[in-house]
Amino acid sequence: MSSVYDTALTSKGGAGARLKIAGSVFTWDFKSAAKIVTSGRTNGVKISESALYRRVLRHKVMAKSGKFTTKRGSATGTALVKTVTTRPEKAKRLQKVAPLVRNETATIIPTGKVAYACTAHGLHFRRTIKLDAHGGRDITDWWFTR
């Protein structure tokens, strides 16, 4: 493993968030979403934070060949995220989600090219980002149940 990418983070939670897909528009409703808790390490430093999403976010996507691409500039809505970090430093912040999506800043909203698989019971998203020519990559999965 490359020390540059010595990162292992796991995020869990968010139950109650709803995703509605209508044509080429994703609508995220976070009104009943549970906190998302992230923990792990990066370059030996422990990371611990929680994020609570609220309100609604909409954005357009383009789907082709089992993948969709978020039209980042189309992100709108009133969605907010309250993040509380306890490690490595204590911090709290409240941010609008649409600008985070538009700038492709860290958020739970899948952006970039994302593969998807739909079954009778759920939906799975997977985004793989190639980090370098030596096999470094970032893989993120999202699972939704009906």
C-alpha cells in the first residue's frame, strides 16, 4: 500500500433518507435520515465524525450503459449537512449541500461516473476513482433498499 493513500475510512448510517428517481432527476429527501458516522484513519491519524443531512436536494443525471454521471452544476435545493468532527480535532460545521455537489466536495451524494445495479429489493451504486498508475484507487459503495 502506498503511504500517500494510506486511508481506510468506513461510513455507515443514513437510514430513512429517500431517493426518488424520475427520468433524469434524482431527488434526495433527508427529512427522516439518521446520522452517518465515519471512522477510520488516514496516514495513521484517527478520524471520527458524524454527518446529519436534512431537507431536500435535486440534481440531474445522465445514464448510459449501466452508469450514470451527475450533472453537478444542476444541484439545487435546501438540503443542509451538520458535521461534527471529534478526531483528530473537534469541530462543527453547517453547510448547504448543493454547493458541495456542484464543487464535488466530500459529501454522501454520488458524483462523477457511478455504476448502478437495480434489483427487485434494492439499488446499488459503486464509484471507482483511479488515483494513480500504480493501482491506487478509491472505491465507494452506496446501498438502498425499497
